[in-house]
Amino acid sequence: MPGQYRFSFGPWNLHEGADPFGPPVRPTVAFAEKLGLYKRLGFDAVQFHDDDAVPELEELAPEEVAAKAGAMKSMLDGEGLVAEFVAPRLWEDPRGIDGGFTANDPACRRWAMDRFKRCVDIAHALDTRLTVLWLAREGTYIRESKNAIDAYEQLLEAINEILEYDRHVEVAIEPKPNEPMDLAYVPTIGHALALAERTVDSSRVGGLIETAHALLAGLDPSDEMAFALSMGKLWSVHLNDQNGLKFDQDKTFGAANLRAAYNQVRVLELADYAGTERFVGLDVKAMRTQPAGAAHKHLANSRAIFLKLVDKFRSFPIDFERQCIADHDYEELEMAVIRHLLGE
């Protein structure tokens, strides 16, 4: 029997609607209220940044961080939730303006490493092994400002140091080709997994693929997922959608390209991703025009579309597919897929 999918999202996916061209348009939702929505919307796990779990952690002593992380774990337990991962949020601190791990200033690189270690401690307190590295400002606005060869070595050193710091932690690298940096390091899952293989324990370094990030690189998200799955290295996904090579839109999954969404579901099904007990993460944002009382529909809709596409894959006539492949009649197969998605 196929495994049952488990879903997660981050508290940042319930937001006030601000964007680079306008202020907030909805009131802030309290964190406890966000947690209360998870089960009601059909989700099982919370994606955390380190300062989502422990606000203002830079101002706290280690014992205070531990206490607040413990309190967050109690809140999760009370809601019947678990933490999927914890990610260090380096890009919003002034010390991360030039990148954290690849900053030209050694003091900033040391700060980034210390923050990563605190992130791992928080993950341990929340009872998850998984940390995620979204290398947001690890790149350049102009290539000449850094030596990219040195930068990749610095990233390798940072991951190795964290693997040595905690012998149980897992690190999932989340690639993105641009934004907020013009020119980002580790732009694709191929870069991420090549870096993983050079670490001191590659079995604990994998990848997280976001739909929009792959599209921004001009790649097919399902192929990126297949590459990681073929190596047993797809440890999470952030599903959303994207209208072309624009800014990172985080649209409802399947809203822009339903067939591309189907193929992402298809590849997860072919690999029995659900059977790995890894989560299907959603990283979607409510439209700025959405009223406060309906600013959660993007999450419920994305999950519903995913599950409908699971049903579409499982109900597709496999014998007909095999016959089309045997006959090399791919036009017939393509039309069959379209008709199936249209409900014919």
C-alpha cells in the first residue's frame, strides 16, 4: 500500500501581506494562533527558522535559549505537532549582509558558524535532527567582490564543522539561483549534492527542493527531485508555483502550471516518497489582496491540489501508458495525460 503523506508549512506562510512595494495589509497572527491552525488545515509539522522557535535569540544566554526551545516543544506537543526542521536565519542580521559563511569579514563568518550551532541546539530541543541551509546571501552582487573557489571551500568547512559539532544532525541544502543575491552560490540541487559528497559524513547531508527555485534556474522541478531521489538525498520539498522567470512568487501549488505540479507529484509517487516518512512542505504565500479571514486558503488549497494529483497519478491507466511507450506513441500518451487531468 502507498504511504500516507505528511505535510508541513512555516509560520511565515501566514503573513501580513507586505511586499517590496507596499506595507502590511493584514493584522499579525499570533504564533500560538498559527499553531492552532495546523491540524485544522490537515498539517502535521512545523518548519522553523531558529528565531521562530526562540525569538530574539541573539540577546539570550545559552540557558535561556534552551529554556525557550523547551517551552516551544511543549507548545508543539500540546497541539499534536512536531518540528520538521530548524534553519538558521542569517540573512536578516546586519552581520549577514555579505553572506554569513562566505562573508569577506572573518568575524562575520565566525558569527554565522556560532548561530548555526545554536540552531542545531534548538533543533535538538525540538526533537528533530534536520536542519536546512537556505544560503540566502551566500553569493555576490558582483563576481569580483569574492573568490567563488574560496566561497565553496568556506561552505564546505561550515558544514563539516556542524557535522563534527553534532554527530546526529542532518543538513539539507536548499538551492536557489538568485534573490536576494544577484548571483548565488549553490544554485541547483546538482551543486548542493556535489558539495554534500565532499563533506566528512555525506550520509548526513542531503537536499531540499523548492518548486519556484528550480523554475527560477530554468529547470524542471520534477527532474531536480528525480535527481535527488535517485541518490536517496531528497529530504524535504517546498511545493509552490511560479509564473516564469520572475521574482520568487510562492503561488499556490499547481495554480500556474497544473501539469508541472502533476509531474512533481508523479515523481514523488514513483519513489514512494511518502514511505520515507519525510514531509511534503508547502512554501506558499497568500495573495496581497486576500482578506485576513481568508488568508489561510493558499495552504489548504495547495494541500488539496497535491492530494487530488496523487489520486490522478494512482488512477492513471498504467497498462495504457505502457502500451503507448511500447508503441513509441508519445503523442497518444500526452493526450491521455491531458484528458486525465481534465477529468475526461
